[in-house]
Amino acid sequence: AQSVTQLDSQVPVFEEAPVELRCNYSSSVSVYLFWYVQYPNQGLQLLLKYLSGSTLVESINGFEAEFNKSQTSFHLRKPSVHISDTAEYFCAVSGQAGTALIFGKGTTLSVSS
Amino acid sequence: GAGVSQTPSNKVTEKGKYVELRCDPISGHTALYWYRQSLGQGPEFLIYFQGTGAADDSGLPNDRFFAVRPEGSVSTLKIQRTERGDSAVYLCASSPGGDEQFFGPGTRLTVL
């Protein structure tokens, strides 16, 4: 069975500081990995994904995540956060494209000035 | 274009009652998923459809939960004899068949 662990439930940071949101997964098969974001009063949106190929994936708003098979991790990073990045971030895994997503419990990122 | 829509946005019911939650996927999306999100938790998979058929219903917690998608578009999640523990936000997502799922805003179900 697959599972996802998000190690931090809340991450408070100041604007322009770097941030890392940690995600570890367990799976006995190949995985597809995702980060979804939920802004206040909005639905879940895909932030970035790893399916195959380059282990470093990037989003259009400056986030990046690196797939590390040996450490079974897919941590999310941003070198300089903005107030607008305040949201709930969910890491998810699936065994193959198009099947059910298994989500972590989420990390609340709070960016203050 | 229009995204995934879910109705109602909020539903309050009494313990023991029957409820139906509706999901309208993005037009042309063949796959449709239902998840449940309890307070402080991530979404938990319930069931997904490819076309009209349930491809995986392993997440349905018990036989009080049932979902249909008779014409391969709109889906209805049905909960019989509701219990207080069923209170959660029910999320629907659709996909054109690839790896990205597009989520709706959810239906908040409260069982009194």
C-alpha cells in the first residue's frame, strides 16, 4: 500500500525567506508524485508533478521539487516566498497515471511581512 | 472554460437521513474521482469512474456509500443512513485521462 507523510503540519516564514515543505512516501511500486495547493477559500490546484525523467521539476510560480528515490522523498522548495504563497500544500502519490491519489495530511504555509 | 462544479456547496442533514451529492465534471473528461476530506486531514480517495463504470471503488468506507455515473458525465454520490462521522468536505475531480486531476470546490456535509 502507498502512503504519504508530510512532516510539518505548519510552517510559518517571513516574506522573501526560503522555505522547504517536506514530503516522504512509501510504495512498493513505481510512483507518480504531485504537489497540490489550496489557497484560502479555493479548490485544490496542481502545483507540480513528477512522472519520469528529470528528478527536478518546477512550477510557473517559482516552486521546485526534487524526486529522491533512495530517500523516498519529494520535498517542495522555494528560494524566496511571497505573502501570496500562503496556502495549504498537499503532497500526493499514485501508482500509475489516472488512478487514485493518496494524499498527505497537508502543510499550512503562512507567510508574513 | 467551466471547471468542475459541485452541488450543493453546503448540506446539513440529520443522523439517519439519506443525502445525494452531485458533481458536474469538465466537459469531455472521461475520468471522475470522489474524495472525502475531514478536518485537518488530506483528501481521502473514495471511488473513481472511467466512463460509466467504477474502475476502483476500494475507498468507499462501507455499503452506505454508493456512487453512479450513468451517462459518463455527471456523477452522484449517495449516502444512506448518514452518521455524524460522515461529516466532511466531499471533493470531486475530473481528468481527460492523463495524470492531472482537476478539483471542484467541494460539498461540505454536516450531519447533526
